[in-house]
Amino acid sequence: MSENISNDRKDGVAQPVDTENSVASEDVATASDAPRTPAAEPVSGIAFEELPPAEPGADVIAAAVKTLPNAPGVYRMINEHGQVLYVGKARSLKKRVVSYTRLGGQNNRIARMIRATAAMDFVRTRTETEALLLEANLIKRLRPRFNVLLRDDKSFPYILITGDHEAPMIVKHRGARKRAGDYYGPFASAGAVGRTINALQKAFLIRSCSDSVYESRTRPCLLYQIKRCSAPCTGEISVEDYAKLVEEARAFLSGRSQAVRTELAQEMEAASSRFDFEQAAVYRDRLAALSHVQSHQGVNPQSVEEADVFAIHQEGGMACVQVFFFRTGQNWGNRAYFPKADKTMDAAQILQAFLAQFYDDKPVPKLVLASEEFEERTLLTEALSERAGHRIQVHVPQRGEKRELVEHALTNAREALGRRLAETSSQARLLQGLGEAFGLPSPPRRVEVYDNSHIQGTNAVGGMIVAGPEGFSKPHYRKFNIRSEEITPGDDFGMMREVLTRRFSRLLKEAGPRNPEEQTTEDGSEAQSDAIPAWPDLIVIDGGKGQLSATLTVLKELGIEDQPVVSIAKGRDREAGRETFFMAGKAPFMLPHRDPVLYFIQRLRDEAHRFAIGSHRARRKKAMTANPLDEISGIGPSRKRALLRHFGTARAVSRAGVEDLMDVEGISEQMAEIIYDHFHEHGG
């Protein structure tokens, strides 16, 4: 088994930490803001070995090689700050790592990586396929600077037919697949799932209501009236007949769509022949619904039942991977990815790394089609088959319908990359204009915009959005729940002081003092032109001169100097285009009414406003749905239900005496006293 190791180092030696119990501060939305490296998950059958570092660079690697085995495994190259630079896998660790002991003959990317290496970690595995799977897992978790990184890897939506109820329901699902049932997907978008579920409800009449609604129904709902549900909740259909409908839906989603259509057609003809035209019309409508599902999916191949199609296009130092999903012979949508990769890597290398990471946490179809032949296709096929538990085929088609599918995906990849390059070029011009407008020494690579949202001081939330060379960088967004009790409700200056104090105190601790000449990214590496550095090049505050003064005061107290800050005051009657800008040491000024930079700043401010309001509404909704009974130890769902059923509301429970509480089923005298004391100790 592998041992959890952090990359926080003292004198160049790794220190073990408890990564299972580490908790990020609530100041941050995701753990990516902290420059810490999560440990590898335990993988059965592998042994962990760590070698002490020698001198930086090739000497460190040469020292490590001396004790490495001729066995498969995964290696990590680590810099002097404890940050993982690169994760690789090898059939033989010794033979693979020895290739890094010399700088001669290496390209610039590898040479830089070798020079920056201060230590190495190794994980030995039983097989090379296991090493490939572990490598993909570690790359996604550690996000090393020199690896190909899969970005925008949001979870895909699926269709779930539940398996924990006598009358299964059909529902959209996203996230961990914990509930029992059958999952079908992935779909490229939530909209595609919704449209498919609507059509499947018409075709198979499966319920979509929750189990609690199902149990409480006394008469059929509207969905039954419009022929989108068979109403098993009220016995309009027997459990046995409903189970048959569910099996037909499962068969259709599993790829046996033609068999289902044939059976429905036969049932329709049989009903018609016995003059049961009403029943025949039901089968006709169900067939029409199935036709609707299949006719609105775009490209529908005849020879491919289940496959994912990948095509990559490179241009202008960037790459786009277009993915199409085909299930049951239908196109379930597509998505474009723009992986982060070194400009010296070719399309085959990027696609190879992309595929391994893509399937790290997703089910694999029986067939994977790719636009490029890559070196480790056979190994990837073995690894994916091992993970799926059945045979997987990774194929690079040269002719026929499968090649046409790949060409179609390639066309979409080319067009998507063209759009991204145009957007990036436009963003670069806007950032250059922003730097010139506010007197910055160079175009900013990280712009942070702050805003607050509250209703008369309640549920106050501060929001920070980030923009960079590629537009809004949502993984870097942060929300701050205002916690201070000393702030007067509605004091915007006090809220901004708290937000900025928490933000920059943490930044100083994690990234060190600001050095404009040596900006680094959040992983500790030197910032590149297209990277997001840790420190902002410009802070934008939604407010006037007072907000600017509050911001500068906070920065001064923290010892932060030479940090460009600008505040925006809305124009007369809040008219867009009449904003006044305030900066330290400058007189208030305005930008030309039709200046593209002004529109850009308005977009930044509106995005910060949207994010802050959304965070505030989420907090307010959570507060509104909170129940004081949840705070009482020993009150679970059953007792909570019994109390609310007996008294009606939580307020009524808080006013009840001990004897009244004891009248509730499941509430003993001791529990009644606990409930009574809870509300009266808290002034209820």
C-alpha cells in the first residue's frame, strides 16, 4: 500500500502529514487556491519508496537512479518549494529515470524541468497498466506544471433509473453515483438530459416525482393527465406492468432501441387487429416519442451503438480536443476541451495524456475513436479494459463511417479553437488597454474585482472574481461570508475591510510578499504569459473614494506596497458609461464614453456583482430553510417529523412545555427536557 506523503519540506526532506483530515479554510471556494499537494490515494498491490534528495537538477536524478528497480511504477519530480513539477509512469523506473540524468539532447521543456528538480518520489506498481491509471489520477490531483492538464473538467450529467423503490423513477443525475440504480450517459449538457427525459416519459410513462411525493399521492397528478406518467402511485397501473415499462426504458437506453421499437410496433398492430384502437393509439404515441428522441440528436451513425469520439486540432500554440458521445446509436452531445500543454508537444502526445486523464473518473464505452495514432494506444486499451471489467477497443479509423465521425469531430475542434484564439487575441488587446488606462507597467495577467451583497446587513457576502489572459477564471473565484460581529449591519466599508484583510493575509502566508518583477503562479512556478499569477496586477473595487481609502488602509496595515488599486463610482443616476475612477495619487477621471476598455471594466464589475449576489442568495436560502430542531442533539429525521406533525411548526415546539412534548410519539421525558432546555437556554 502507498503511504500518504505531503510535499511540505524541511531541509529538502518530505514530511508525512495527515492528508485525510486536512480542511481548507472557508475563505476559499476550492482547494486549488492553496499551494498544497494532495497525496495519492492508496492503490492495492503497490509499494511506496521515497529517496532523499541530493543536489538540485541532474545530480538529484542521478543519485535516485542508483537504487531504483527495473520495475513498473510512477515517479514525481519536485522543485525546491515542494511543488510537483511532473508526474510520469514507466515500464522500468530505472531505465526511464536515467534518461533525465543528462541535459544534452533534451528539448527546452525537459531541460527546464530537470534543472528545477530538487527531489524525486516513486511509487512502484505491479503492472504498467496500473502505473498508467495511477499516473492519470495523480496528474488530475496534483496538476503538475510540466504535464498536459485537462482543464474545465466539470462533471457530466447522466440519466438515472433508480433501483431502490418498487416503482423506479427516472431523473437527471450529476455527481457521485451513490444511489442504487442504472446510470446512462454521459450527456454533454443538462439541457440534452432534460429533453431526453421528457421524450422518454412520453415513450415509457415512467414517474419523475420524488419518493416522498409518490408516497403522499391520493390521486393522479397532471403528468398522468397529459400522458407522461402511468401513475403507479395511485394504482392506475399494477406494479408488474409498471416494471415492464421500466425494463423497456432500460433496454432502450442500453442500446437495444430497435428491439424496443419492434416490440411496440407489434403491440400496436395487435391492438388494432382486435379493434382496441384506444390502446393502439397509446402505442402509436409511444413510438412517436421514441422517434423524437432519435431524430433530434444530430449525427446518428448506423454502425456505432456506443462510442466516444475524440479529435484534436493544434494552432497558434494552443490545442482543442473535441469529444462526441454516442449511446444507443444516438448522438448525446459534444464538448470542447482546451488542455494546458507545452507548445513543443505534438497532437498525439497531448491526446494520449488527455485520454488517460479523461477516463480517470468516468465510465468507458465499448469503443473509443481517436483522430491521432499515439505511442501507447495498446497500453491505454489494456488499462481501460482493466478498469471497466470488460473489453474496450481504442481505435484510430482510416475509412468508413467511423472515420467520418472522427472527421466531423475534427471539424468542430478546428472551429472551436478558431473561436478561442479570436477571444484570446481580443482579451489580450483589452488587457493591454486596461494597463495603459490605469498606468500599469505592463498588461495585467491577473485582475481581481471585489463586491459585497446583503439585505440590510443580513447574510452579508463578499465576492472576488478573477480575470486573466483567457477571460474570467472561475476556478479562482472566492466568496467570503462576513463573520465579524463588530461590523454595523449595512457597513459596506467594514465588510470590504474584512474581505480584503482575510484575502491578503492568506495570500501573504501562502505566496509570500508581492514582487511585481518576479510574479509566480499559484503552484509556485514562474508565471508565463498565459498563466494566472498568485498576486493581482490590479485590484478593482466597486465603490467610490471611501472604498479606495478603506482598501489602501488594509493593504498598508498588512505591509503591502505598490499594489495598483482602482475604485469605480457609478455615474449620475447610475448611468452606465459615466463611471468615475479613483486611484491613489491621481485626480478622479473618466474614460471616453465608447472606449472598449470602459465596456470591459463594466463587464468585470457586472460579473463581480452577479457572483456576489448569487452567493448572497445561496446563503439567504440556506438560512431560510434551516430548522432550529436540527441543532438539538438526539433529534433525527423521525423525531423531527413527529414533532412537526404534532405541533405544526418549530416555533410551536419551542413554546411547548415538557408535558406537552412527552405527548409526542418517540419523545421520552429525558428527551423532552433536552428540547425544552435547548429553546429556553437560547431565549426561545
